[in-house]
Amino acid sequence: TYVVTDACIRCKYMDCVEVCPVDCFYEGDNMLVINPSECIDCGVCEPECPAEAILPDTESGLEQWLELNNTFANQWPNITRKRDAPADADEWKNVPGKYEAHFS
Ligand code: SF4
Ligand code: F3S
């Protein structure tokens, strides 16, 4: 599966949802997640994300993100259409520590 990581937080460009063939993105207030049970590993979303927030879970150190994606995909609503990104999305691009600021 692919997972959405902290780079998505407060950026939320939503280009990813437009290309996913199985519509497996779910939307929270500050970020999106992928449902690992539905993702077919096609990889087309990865290069679409301007924040480079989407990674294959085969990369090391992503266990926490896999768990978070799985948890919230089962709580948040499905999203299949891109809307405008937050007005300050570009200001949050590449900002470190976004997870700590928003989830703890
Ligand atoms: Fe959707 Fe493919 Fe991305 Fe998985 S890898 S979330 S199936 S676009
Ligand atoms: Fe987030 Fe990138 Fe999609 S910023 S909403 S994972 S395009």
C-alpha cells in the first residue's frame, strides 16, 4: 500500500484524489489518508502530490504512518473530488514538525 505522511498536513492539495482509480482517499480537517485495505498499489498518486507526502510503505520508518492511515481511513469520510487547497497551503510546504503540532 501507499501511505500519506506528515507532509500533507495543512497542505492538502488533493491532486491525489483525482487520479486514484479506486477512490481510497479519506479526508480529515488537516490531511488526507489512504485506506491500506483498498489501495491497489498502483503508485499513480505518488508523483501527483506537490508536497511529496505520499510514499510506498515499503520505505523504512513508515510504520507509524501506516497505522495512522489505517485508523483514520476508517473514521473519516471518503473524498473523490479535488477542491481548492487551503489558502496558506504553500506556506506549510516543507515545514517540519507538523505531525507533532497537529496530532499530539
Ligand atoms: Fe490510489 Fe493507487 Fe495511490 Fe493506492 S497507490 S492510493 S490505489 S492512486
Ligand atoms: Fe495531501 Fe498531497 Fe494529496 S498534500 S491531499 S497527499 S496531493
